[in-house]
Amino acid sequence: MRERQKIKRSGSRLLVFLFMVLLGVGAWFFLGQGGESRAQDQNAAQEVTAAAQEVPEREAARGIKVLVLNYHKIDSKHHSLSVRPADFESQLKYLSDHGYHSITPQELYEGLAGTATLPENPVLITFDDGYRDNYTNAFPLLKKYGFKATIFVVTSFLDKKSQYLTWAQAREMEANGISIQSHTVTHRSMTDLSDEELRIELVESKRKAEEELGHPVDYIAYPTGTYNLHIAEMVKEAGYKAAFTIKYGNVDEASNIYALERVPVFHTANTNRDFLERINYTPIFEKFGWSKS
């Protein structure tokens, strides 16, 4: 108990520190103050940048660290799940300019298993649900920047609902570096289902996707992110190699292969700023135990 309280106090102090630093950075950018105040703000900004760079470098020596991004829609609707195409392109450009290399779920799996070597700064770009705009808006930008990606599709929605992909589009994307994987049959929260219903969601979505795509489908993302250890065991029994949650954090060698972390990207008042904060500060948060349980 004392150790837990000590960790909480340490975490609280760092949160206050980061908050104060970010206030200083914000003042520098938005108020345009000069002289001594500006110099102080510049120093604060440099301290934050140094902290963001130092932790990944230190943690790299301890083993694999993989950034897994989680998107949904790429469109201009005013919705939290909708990242504007212009913002999405800015984020891809940032990843490209900063030496990130995109990977597939299979490459992540092999890297964690120690049977293959991951590239420097690996990033797994994922989309949930299989919206049509993943084809019309995201796909051209992914090709432009030479990035792979993975789409977890709700198999009963494809060819049936106009706002979702068709299987023909899914096959075209797979021929161009986009991996199509399972997001169950109907997208129901898995903790609300009986074992028989769960088994249908897991097995039938896998079977349908394999039938349409012509290859094994080995990975799944939990709808709404809900799962438990029993569900994870059923995922394993259904033949999947790994499963992805919406639990916040980077994937590393301590991750549960059937509960892999992701960093969600949402539309906000300042989407790109929030994107940068999430990917730069996630290692710091993990260091203090704020991301992994």
C-alpha cells in the first residue's frame, strides 16, 4: 500500500510538472511574449522535448517498443472518431519525416516472438470497423507515404452497408500493403455475449474473411475494446495469434499477446497537437505505470 501511494505521489508530481511546462509552451506559441519570458518558455519547450526523447532511448535498451496507432474514420465529419484527411496526412508526414517504419500484425508477432527483427521506430497503423472512407480517403495517403496499415473489419457489414467497405475494395487494398483482419461478425460488445455467441463472432468472422481474402486471418481487435481473460482464451482457441485492445500504451515484451495496447487517435480541438503529445509522452507515462496494469 505504501509503495502504491509513493508511486501515486511521484506520478502526481510529474503530471503537475508537465502541466506547468505545457502552459509555458502554450504561452510561447500563442501569446508571442518576448525578452526574458520568451527565453524561459523556449527553455521549457526544450526540456519537454528532451524528456520525450530521453525516455524512448533509455527504454529501447530494455527491449522491443512498438507504437500501434488506432484510427476509425478518415473524413471531415465533426465526430470524435473522424480524423480529417488533412490531419491524417500531416500525421503520416510526421511519421515519415521522423524515421518511423510501418509494419504488419504478422511482423509485430514475429518481432515479439524473437523470430524476426523489427525495423527501427516500428509503427503499426490500424483502423477499426472497416469504413468506406478508409478506402477513399486513407488508402491514397497511405500509398503516397509508402505506409502499410491494418483494417479490422466487421465482416457482416462489408457488401451490406454503404458506409463500409466492399470485399472487392478490401482485396484491392490487400494487394497494396493493407492487411485486412477481423473485428467480429456484428461488432457487439464481447462481454455481453454468451460463450456460444462469442464463439460464433470469433469463428465466423475469421471464416468469412478467409473465404473472401484467400489467406489465413490471424488477428482480431476487440469491438468497443471490451474483453476479459476468459474471452482472450476463447480468442486463442478460435485460432487467432493475437488480439488488440484500446488499452492505452505501447506494445512491448511485457504485453499480453491477446491484449495488445494501442494509442487511439481522435478528432479534437487540436487533433495534430494531441497526436504529437500522445506518441511522444506515451513512453513517459508507461515508465510511471500509468498505461500498463
